[in-house]
Amino acid sequence: MPRIKDYFGGDIVIHKVLSTFGMGESMVAEKLATLESQLPPYIRLAYLPGYGMVKLRLTGRGSEKARLEEEINRFYEDLKAP
């Protein structure tokens, strides 16, 4: 395990996905521009378009699991707000 950890790095990665329906990727991105600009550099937002929907994936990478989960959950709740 230590060699695997050294090879891939010791960061913890957390993903949370939210699905939206009825809006295109550019419209969703426009609505989330302010929120996206508030994300710290270790949390990223990905737009994953599909037929009639856009999935939003928050990905956090860090070394402190509890802190990272708390921040990801906070931004996830902000994504869900209308």
C-alpha cells in the first residue's frame, strides 16, 4: 500500500453528482457562474451534458477528509438551491 500511495499521491478524492433537467449546458453554466467563481482551487465543478440533462460533478482533492467532505457538502447544497 505505501508504494501505491506514493505512486498515485496521498490525496483524498471526493465526488458528488447532481443532475439537472430541461436546461442546456450553457444556461446552467451561466446560472452557476458566481458559485463556480467561489470554489477554492482544490474543488472543481464539471459539466457533464447528456440528452435533455446536465450532470454537475463536484470533485474535491485534499488531505483532510472531514474538512473536504464538509466543504463539498456545502457547495453541493448551494448547487441544489434554486
